[in-house]
Amino acid sequence: MSDAPVPPGARYAWYAGLLVLGALVGVAGSLVQAAWFPGGLLLALLATAGLFYGALRATGTQTGVASAGGGWLVAVILLSLGRPEGDGVFGGGAGELLFLFGGMALAVMCATLPRLPRPAP
């Protein structure tokens, strides 16, 4: 690996990809955490933590975590709103709140982790 600077276009592509990946993990986690409680909640939070930590390691910046976290948060909030007819993914309970607040806490923890120096080649 070289320490050559990454072109801005490639960096923005990474951030856009992480935004989409965050939304996908948010949708999948929303469905899994309610379906297989409490194991589904643990699985959803582990996937969320893996996404956020992976975004930090892949980009080396807090912006990568923020991109993934933004996509995740938008997906989870949109799924929690429901429709005017009353249908919604979240039924309202402790599991849904733990997923929402646990995911946000994981994003903050990963964004504030110190960046480790890259090993010398």
C-alpha cells in the first residue's frame, strides 16, 4: 500500500457507496431485529457495528462513518414513520428503541475512535 493521496472523485464515490450500504444495513437490521427478537436485535447491532467500524477502517476518516451512519439513520427513520394507513415496520417496543439508540451510539463510538497509524510497508 502506498500513502499516495486519494483523488477527490474516488473519495466521494467511497462516501456515496457507504451511504447506500448504510441504508441497506438499516433496512435489513430493521427487519431482522423485529423478526428474531432478541437474537435478531443482536445480529442487527453487530452488522451495524461492523458497517461503521469498516467504514472507519476503509476510509480512515470520520466522514466515512458519518456517510454510513447517515444512510443508516435515514433508512431507520423512514421505516419507523409508517404510512397513513397505520402500517409500519416498527411496532413500538423496547427492541426497536434499542436498535435505534444502540445504532446511533455505535456510530458515535466509531466516529470518535482514534485512527491508528498505517503499518510501514
